[in-house]
Amino acid sequence: HVQLVESGGGSVQAGGSLRLSCAHSGLSVGTGCIGWFRQAPGKEREGVASIYLDDLSTFYTDVVKGRFTISQDNAKSTVYLQMNSLNPEDTAIYYCAADMARRWVCGHEVGDYDDWGQGTQVTVS
């Protein structure tokens, strides 16, 4: 049974930083992808970044490339999303999700991810 729990959201001023955490359990060791997604009010959920757990390759969407960094702490079974240079357009609920069937290259299609966390709110003003 896969479980994903996000934390670390909050309110921050434009230009500031936050680090989100996604504690995961029940995943097969070292396989598949963990992705971060976000959903702003009135908008569709969109992919932000992902990481392939086998070799820790990382993938980013253009909107966050250069500002956000995804990483994995194997000992803690936790994936982090370090968010820098935040702007009001980054305001959203952020979710982490697991796609255990994926190999080598992680995508950012919502439908490819089977298991989701409950989300954490990020507000940038």
C-alpha cells in the first residue's frame, strides 16, 4: 500500500524560498518516479518536477526550471522540492505522486501517476 505525505507548505513573500517534503512508503525500492504537481484555483493540475528513484535523474517543466530543485533522501524515503525565487504565479496546492511503472524517463502527465498525497498549500504574495 503506497502512502505519500506532503509537508512544508506555507506563506512566503515574492522572491522567497520554501522546501516541500514528500515522505513515501510502500514503494518498491529504487524503482519508478516521484513527481511534484500543483493546482492553482480554477486551473488544471500541472506537473512541476520529477525524479527517477533508481538513478536519481531529475526532470523539470519549463515554468520552474532553474528555480526549483527536486531531490531524494534514500535514508528517509523522502523526496524534496526546493523552491527558490518564488512569485505569486507559484501559488497553488502542491501534490506529490508516484508512478511505479515508469522506467528511465519520468513524465509530468497527471494520468500516468497512480498514487497521490493529500497536498500542501503554498501561497506567495
